[in-house]
Amino acid sequence: MLRTRGNVLPNIPVPAALMRTVNMEESVYNKLIYQEDPNGEEPSVHSNQEKPQVSFSMVRPASSWTSHKVLGITLAVLAAVLLAVDIGLGVYYNNLTDESWAVMSISREVAALNAAYEAASKRRADAQMRLTQANRQHQVIKWQVEHQTKRSSDYKMQADKIQTAITVLKSHIPMIREGCRHCLPGWTLINSACYFLSFSDPHARSSWQEAREFCKKQDSDLAVLDSAEKQLKINQLINLHQDPLRSILQSGFWIGLRDVDTEGVWKWLDGTRLNEGYWNDGEPNNAGDEDCAATYPRNNPFKGWNDAPCSHHLKWICEMSAS
């Protein structure tokens, strides 16, 4: 209990500031009551009666009311302060709670994003692995295709060689049936006919007309290659004797074929019109008044012919019947 000069206040917890206020009030009361005593000592009841006295009972009601009023105001202010603090703490707590929820939400989103990123990275790695395997398989298939293409090309070359050998063998059948026939020295027997090819250097290259005159002096004429068997055999011979240092344009051989009478109408020397030709791609093109035909060494014997100017100087092939 708090006592002030005989007054008893209710048992209320009072802050330190309020206690200081009460002590100050008590000092004021003491000054009002004992203002005649400069030393602050309480005078005796039987002291001089002439001195004016202020009875405590006269001051008590106003002093008690003031003390209660100050205390009430102080408590109200303190309650307001506490309420403000409580409100502030509540607001702060709410803000802190909202921020905590926001942080937790962001943390969950970050965790979800990390999980999604890890899953995407794993899928990307798997896709990259599958792509690498597919590229490796594609490369293997590409090598297999190249190998099969090369084998196919080799088979085609072998088939061409076999076809050439068959043609050569067929060329000997008439000779076997008709018995032995002979060609002059330097001439080659093909399908019951003898052929002369001017391989040797002493036989200079000549124009188409000069080459024909040479053949006529040998009781022959320029060759008539009117069958696949003849073309294959002649192409084989000129390929075997081809000079690798000489240009292909200078490696041709005149044959008995031309279109001097009507451009584009090719005829053999006996006037027979050409039925099947073995021209190179784009030939005959009659570039520069090309009216005479020649055969050239080619890998493909069925693309061996070109047209050329009759004045051009080439080797030649003569043909005569076997004796």
C-alpha cells in the first residue's frame, strides 16, 4: 500500500515516474503546511497560538483529488501508450507474418523452379545422348551406303568386262564355223573381217579423205562399225594402244561414216543410212562444219563417236574381208 501523510491509496502498481510525481506532491504539501518553519521541522501543538496555522484537514480534500486526477491521467496516458505499442506490435507482427509467408512462398517457388530446371537438364542430357547415338548410327549407315555403292560400281565394271569378253568370244564363232581364214600381217580378224588400225608412228595422221585413199591402196576401205560387237572390239583395241601423253582430241580414228550430202543424215560408204550410232553425250553437234565421224578411246565403248571436220588430221581404221 502507498501512504502519503495518512492517506491510503489503492494497491495499484505504479510506475517509477508516477512515484516521483507523488513524492513531488508530498513536498508541495509539506511546504504548504510548514511554510513558517524555515528549517522544515514540524512545530509543536502547543507552540505560539498567535502564529497562523494551516490544518492538514483543510488541505487534504484538494490534495487527494489532485493526486487521484494526476494518477488517472498518468494511467490513461500509460494505457494509451501501451495500446499504441500493442497496435504497433500487432501491425509489425502482421507485416512480419506477411513477409514470412512471402519469403516461404518465394522459397517454395524457387525450390519448384530448381526441381523443374534439374528435370529439364536431365531431359536435355538424355536427348543429347539419343542425338549422339542417332548421329553415330547415321554415320554407320552412310558408310554402309558408300560401301554398297562402291561394290555396285565394281560389279558393274565386272559385268562390262564380262560383256566385252562375251562379245569377243562371239566374234570368233563365225571363224570357227567357216574354218580358218587369214588376214595380212598387221591386220586383226574381227567377225570374219580384217581391220587395220594405224597405231605406228610412221603412219602420220591424215584427213578423212587421205585416210580413205590409204585404205583403197590396200584393197580395203574405211571401217564400217555397224554392230555392237565390232564397236566393242575396236574400242578395246584402241584403248590398249592409247598414248596417255596424247590429248583425247588427237586420239581418234576415222571410220567410214559422214553426212556431207544432207546435214544430220549420216551414211556409211556404201550409202547405207546409219541405224544405230555410238555417239558420245551431246554428239554429233556439227560444231565448225563437222561432217565426218571418228571413234575415240572411251571407258564406255557405246559413247565412243564424235563428229569432226573432215580436214582434221587423225589416225584411221581400214576394213577388208578375210581371205
